[in-house]
Amino acid sequence: MIDGVDPVSSKTYREGGFDVTKKTFQDGSVSLTAVEVAQIAKRDDGRKDPTALGTSISGCVTNTSGTVTYYRDCLVRYTGIIWHDSFRADYAVANRNTAQVLGVRSWSITIIGGSYSEVDLSIVRQRQTSTLPAVARLAYNLQVVGGTPIQTRAWTELRLRGTTRSVVAG
């Protein structure tokens, strides 16, 4: 593959929750790009519910080099009734069992009828240990007025252990 050279063929297909594009070049080289497809939350009865609230991770662009799989530009999100937040994260998993947060950026916070302050987007634990996951966290002070006033430290975390990932909010 040479930069600036068009592929002789290009095919896009869905596999395992990813849209995969395979490009083949005249020299025989192949480029694979995988973009994760966001999943719509489901209700208790299993039907799709586009109004569901909760946490998600989506949009990761993946590529593998040797035994390491890289997940880039993942959107980590918490959606609540009064506020929601998100940030972008990059991480890697080596040998399908060791996760590492590579970077975090681009946070966003929306609060209805309130405000936020003291935002901290950080990597809490860069590499997973034998007992603890790798963790990236968006934390901020939250104040909501009207109705029942709320004043708290809100946070959303991306937790990684091998190929298992979760988003937890508190």
C-alpha cells in the first residue's frame, strides 16, 4: 500500500458489531478498517428502546498490529434525564488479556436547569493490574436548581479488563 494510491477493490461489510472496510491494492497489500456500530439500548422485554437512558461506548475505530488491538476515538457516554456527559478515549488490548488506556480528550457536559464546575478528565489507572481494571474518568461538580436541588460530584468511567469494557456512572 502506497499513500495516495487508490485501491483496486474496496468492500464494506458488517461483522461482530463493526462496519469493516477491506481495501486491496495493486501490489497485493490489504487495508482493513473497522468502525464499531452503536447499539440501541433494549427494554426488559428485549425490544429496542431509542429513549432508553444509560451508558455506552461506541464509534471505536480498530486496527490490529501483531498481538495488540487498538481502539481509537471511542465515544464514552452517560445519558440521564437531567444531565449527560461524554468524552473520547483511545485504548489498546495486548494478547486479548491486558488493557491499557492510551489517551482521553474532548469532553462534553450538558445539564438541564443547572451548571457544572471543576471538570477533570483523566486516566485514573493507565494499565489494568491482576485485580483492577484500567480506568479513564470524567468527573465534575454538578448543581441543579429547581424541583429537588442536586449538588454532587458526578463522574463517568471507562473500565477496561482484557477485552471486557464497561462504562459506569455515579
